[in-house]
Amino acid sequence: MRPPDKTVLMEDHDKAYHVWKESGIKDRTLLHIDAHIDFGYLPDMDLSEILAIGDPEELNRLLRHQPLWNPFMKERRKMINIGNYIFQALKEGMIKRFYWVVPEPSWESRRGLRYIKNTLKEHLKVKRYVDKNLEVNNDYLYSRIFGKDVFVLPLSHLPTIDEGVLLDIDVDFLLTGFIRDGTNPGRTPWILPEQLIERLASKVTNIDILTIAYSVEGGFTPLRYKYLGEELRLLFSERLLSEEDNLKERIKNIMQLKRKAIEYEKSGDYKGCINTYEDALRLDEKDASIYYNLCLLYLNQGEGNLASHFYQKAIQLDPSYKTPYNNDGIIYEELGKIKEAENAYKRFLSIDPENVSVLNGLGRISLSHKRFKEAERYFNQSLEINRGSIDALLGLGITYFRSGRFKEAEGLFLKAKDIESEEPLPYLWLAKSSEKIKDTDKAIGHYKQAVMYGLIDHRIHFRLFYLYLRKGFYYCAWDEIKRAIKLFINNLKAIIWTKIGVL
């Protein structure tokens, strides 16, 4: 397998779409190695595009074609994100054949395979794009979308591909053996970069463009394993072949020490893990990932001063380590494990007292426990560091709102809206504030804006139903109650399916 013609390392995976577009890619085979399919649908047309059609015949033709309209204020070109960029690439003809390579443990598990099948079935529900319903084989799942072949399979079932491919890898694939376990902060690699490349070498000969996504933001890849993305880039490139022998040997030794540290971590030997990372540090004093891993290890051992020292070194060498996802607090909070989240936030605050995301996290937890004074203190501390923190403005506004200080809350929500005009949450809370001060028209307007900027929640439509009913707008009220009931039923189905293991 020869080195790729072009390699791009990124945080947000949707940058791959822009790389392909800028490179003029057409009719290529995409090999997408990821714990997620990244194939959500995008609208065909914005409302502004529909309104701009002056020819009635053209409008009738479009209506017969039944495109997916964009009901939101955000333009569809701004909607391309980490969850849907492959759909757009397929739609634009960049891709002629799409392989989604899933983690082997998920494919071999009955529950994991069922999850993969149901994920694909969900994406095949929009029949106007689908040319063939899901075909289930022992070695792969198959469908056709936009007239293009779509295969879902593990690496072991991937056929040999002789032509040049777009190789698109997410680091979270290496860490997520079981897709349902995709944000567990305790994950360790089930497959390593060199093992992945060795298995790929027998399947793929030519790589036109290699895109590698870290995917730390969102918690998909734990930050302590971000370095695996850089290792992938290095192993795929010619660098290890062209470097001088002593440098090449040093790089390999560092990688081996990191592998040894992973094994120590898996076995719970944290002292051995620390010693091994310190050995690696002696070989490369500019590797931010080593400092960050030592920071976490010392923090878990209660060695706050040492943890702080290594953390400061890590963020000096690589500022990306100062992400909101540099501690487990935000992941535990998203998983609903509030006590674990609070402990994780407080531990990290001890080594980084001006960490805005940690302060906001502690503010949200205090707010959830109705400790309003404490929440106010955390959010105000956050705003002293960053006056433009949307999370802090919203958090402090909600604290005031729940304390009965509705006018003060409204002022903070307006500030948040002015900073992020396309963010729906400020509109939602402005609507709630307007209801409290008995301004029904404003409340309706803000609720509608929250929906138009992408907030999908049956409770909003129930509120709109009630407000329209009070104003005597019965047709509008009927429209909103239908939407509310439909969304409520869909949410209930999703909860039930998740509980019984279908999703």
C-alpha cells in the first residue's frame, strides 16, 4: 500500500467533505472507517429558494418531485456537519460507492449488529433517495442510495479494492469496539493504528486522499487518545521510511512505550503507567499528549501540584488540550451521572481554576440541585473570565428565572441571543420569560423562532397550543397540538426501543 497522495488531519469530521470538494473529487470509492455512519439527511431547498421561483410550471414540477424543504432559518449549506457530510458528498456525485467499515466487536455481537441494522434502516426511511431496500447478507449489509452502492461491513469482510480510494478514518473507531458504548469515558483501544494499517494493506493498494478526524469534541474520542490520530498520519506517510535511522528508532520507541502504558492502564497498574509515560517523555519533551496523560494519572492519584504542572506543559505545547472535553465531567453530565460529573469537574478545577467550561458545568449541576446562590457564583466567575460565554449567560439567566427574577433573566437571554443569533436556546428562554411577564404575543414569537432555528421538542408545541388557544386562534392551536402529539409519540417510541435494546 503506497502512501496517500494527500493527507489531512482534522478535529471536525465534516472537513473531509470540504477537502474532497476543493480537490474536485468525482465518482470515487469512499472507505469510511468510523464508529458512526455520518449519513444524516440534508434538505434539498431553503424556503428562500422556493420563494424565489417565479415560474408556476417550475414550482409545480418541484411540488410533484416532493423535495425535502428546509423549514429552519439556517441555510442548508450551513447545515453540513459531522453527522451528515457523507450524504451531501454522495448527493453531489463525489462518491460512486460507499463502504462504512464498522468495528469488528459490534458486528460480531448480536446486539451490536442489531444496532447497526437499525441505524441503517433509519437512514433508508426517506424512500425518494433509496433505490434498493436493505439487503442482509452474512458478510455485509447492502443498499443503494442516489443510485450508488452502499455497503456496511467489518474490516475482515472488506473486499480487495484495486482502484484509488478516499480513505476516511475517525479515531473513535479505534476506541469504540461496541458502538452503543460510544461515549464511555473509560474506553481503551480495541485496535491500534499499526494493526488497522496492517489489515488494510491487504485490502487497499492506492489511497488518493486520506482524511483523519480526531473527534474529541462531543466526547467521541477521549482526549488522552487524541495522539492516535497523529500516529495514523505518521504510519500512513513516508516519514518513517525517509527519516534518519536514529530518529525513526526514537519515534518507534515512543510509540512502543505508549502501547505499554495502555496495557498498564487496562490492568490498573497506574504506577507502571506513570513510569512508562515518563520514560517516553525523556525521548520527546515536546509531546503534549504525554504531559496530558501524566496530568490525568497524577490527578487521579491525588497529586494536584504535579497534575497542574503537567497540564500547564500540555496546553503550552498544544492549546487544543484546553478543550471542554479535557475532563470527564462533561461526559458524565451528558450521561446523566451527575455525582460523577460534579466530582470530575471539581478535581479538574483544582488544577485549572479559570476553566470556563468546568465552571459552567458546576453551575449547571448546582442549578439542577436548586442551589441557586452557588450556581450564580459559578456562572458569574465564568463571565468574569469570558464575558461572551453563551453557556454562562444562559445558565445565569436560568438561575435568575428559577429564582423569580424574570426581568434580569430576560436581559441575559437577550445578550446570549445577540452573541449567537442562530442558537435556539436563547429564544426558548425568552419565550418562557415572556410568558411569566404575561406577554403572550412575544412568547409565541420567541417559541416560533426557537423552532425555526432547529429546536425540536414536543413541549414547545404544547405551549404554543395553549397560547394560541388563549388568544382564540383555534386553527393555529389545532395545528400545534397535532405537531406536539406526533413528536411526543416519536419520542416515546425512541425511548421504548432504546430500553429494549433495538436502538
